Amino acid sequence: SSVQYVPYCGALSPRTALQLVRQYDIVADCSDNVPTRYLVNDACVLAGKPLVSGSALRLGGELGGDKCLFPKPPPPETVTNCADGGVLGVVPGIVGCIQALEVLKIASGMGSSSSQFMLMFDAREGRFRNIKLRPKKPDCAVCGDNPSVTCLQDYEAFCGSSATDKCRTLHLLSSKDRVSVEEYKKLLDEQVPHVLLDVRPQVEVDICHLAHAVHVPLSKLEEKDEGYLQHLEKRICEEKQRTNGQASVPVYVVCKLGNDSQKAVRILQELPVKEFGSVLVKDIKGGLMAWASKIDPTFPQY
């Protein structure tokens, strides 16, 4: 047998998707962004083509899961792609092999099990888990008895994010709650009292970090972890004592790209005063990668 590759030089869009999908018998979705996945799903349903969908992130992957299961896209600020979160190289390979198996089963007439189950893969534990999917819903907007989705739409607007797997920039805070890396460097040079909070995962902090930063992962802030919050509060108190009891010591939050730091600022701003005290919190735009490109070229980029 022979395999023929047909490249299409251009992004898949609502204008071109149906025309492309109708040329093929089976579609395998390996895309890495939410708008494209919803676009491919709707195009396959409208064209009557079977879809085998796979995804991978960090140490996990899954096969199956479509718009029927998730009719509404998640908030864009909650979505992490491989560019932001990383993925262990073999995980997409494993998921891709299972996708290829499902495609061959459909092509040979055996049928696919991915229409009845969602397959979850945990690389850390080396385990697979099948989750049985609910039966087809008569009122499903895509494939129900009277579907409301009868044509392709603007999926970037529908999902609130761009159809790209590149690192995206979130805009969760107003300008008054953010500072540039140049402004933060000036603050350091002038020795303005403050606390720098690094909210990256430990594995990223181990790669590189600013020596004066206190580390509290975003996940621990989201969980309102008392131990980590007390650790941060202690650092703020120490800084106040060092400055002879200055009434307010600001906290500047940094991450890799300036996305997670905005989420962290929101969390800290919403904490009750009785739990954390009144504190000024700001995000550093562009994160440590902006610091490396604009301030310190010797700082590692990853």
C-alpha cells in the first residue's frame, strides 16, 4: 500500500472546512486549540463523516470527547495548551497510535469504540481508563432530532480564543493592575520594598527563577491552600518589618508568560481581608520570558 500526503497551505476555517471534510471518508482531529476542535466536530457532523478525536497535555491524553459531550466551550482563561503547559513527547505518540487504530477499524468496517467510550491515558501511572458515554441526546444542538447547528459559525468568537496552538496572551486585568518588566526593573534598581511572587509549577522554577522571589504555585492559590498562603503572608510581614513597619508592601506576581500571573492576581484580590490582609497586588506583563528578552538576555528561556 502507499500513503499520499496532500498538504493544505492555510488555516482551517468555517469557509473551507466543509469542502475539505467532504473529500475524505474519515477525519482524525489532532489539533491543539479549542476553536478548531469545535469547527472540525461540526463540519464532520454536517458532512456525515466519522471523526476520531485525540488530545494530549503534560502526562495525559484522551481519545474521544466532542461537542455533544461538551456543548459549551470552557472559559479561555482555564484552557492550557501544549505551548503553555508542555507535553511529554511520547504521550501524543501513544494517543496518535490509538487514533490510527480507530481509523483502521472504521475503514475496515469493524466500527470504532470511541463513539461509545472516552479513553483516558495517564502516563504517570501507566494506566488506561474507559469512561462510558451517555446515549445520544434527542435535543443535542449538533446531532439531535432537530439540531440548531445547521451551518458553520465563527468558532473563535464562540470559544472566546484564537484558533492557534501558539502561546496566547490573556487580558484579565486592567492596566492599573499590571506593570511592564521595565517598570519592575526600575522598582528593583530603586530598592522599593515589595514581595515578588512566582506562581509557576515547581518543575519550571527548578529550571530558572529570580533569586528574591517567593514560590507559591498557581494551583495552590486556586485551592486556597492555607500552608502556602501563610508562607506568603509571612514573607509580606518580614518585608514590612525590614522596612520598619511600612503600612503596605505591594506584591508583584510573575509567571512564564504573564497569563497565570493574572489569574493569581485575581485570586489574591478576591481573598477576604480577614484571611490575607489588605495588600496591593500587581501582575508583571509578559512574565519571565519578557524579562529574559528585554532585561536580562542571560536569563534562560524555555
